[in-house]
Amino acid sequence: MFREVLQEVVDNTDGGVAGLLMGFDGIPVDQYVRDDAVMDVETIGMEYSVILKSIRQAAEMLEAGEAVEVAIKAERMVTVIRLLNDEYFVAVSLKPSGNLGKARFLLRTRSQKLLADLV
């Protein structure tokens, strides 16, 4: 059920490579990687989960409200992460030339479906 949503987001985003639903504890719930992609999605998710914890703490300390979304643009990959609740986040990675706006839109609109299925 989660894989279908991840696949929809990745396949409907120009340049989409992989999607991941993971707990902040670093344990993956589900993932989808395009056939032509070679990447260790779980390791990427575990590393980003550590960063997300710090971002959440910083937002709280600054009284900025809850962190909702983070985008990390690197030389060879862009990753958009949407925090679902205190326990889970969803991420999609795409090529630098990919459609970042579409990835953000699809994550935002599909996050409620993922949350409903997590309960």
C-alpha cells in the first residue's frame, strides 16, 4: 500500500529516482526505486533522519513552529522530505534537473494517504 504511493510520486515526477517512507528511528517502512536507479535508499534515509531531528529541534528552539518540509540539493541529487508526524517522514529523490515543484506538490497531496495507512 505504501509502495504504490511512493511509486506514484516518483514516476509522476520528472527526474524522480526513488521514494522512501521511514521512521525517525531510521527503520524504513517501505521504498520504491526506479529500475534504472542505483542507490542505497535506506542509508540515505538513515543519514537524513539524523539531520531531520536537528532541524525539528532548531525550529522548536526558534519558536518557528513545526518543521514540515525540507529540501536538500546536492550536486548529483535533490531530496525533498515531508515530515508526516513525530514518528515518520516521506522522501523523494530526483535528478538535479528534475521537477522539484512537482515532487513537493505530490508529497504534500499524498501525505494524508500515507498517514491514514500508518495508523
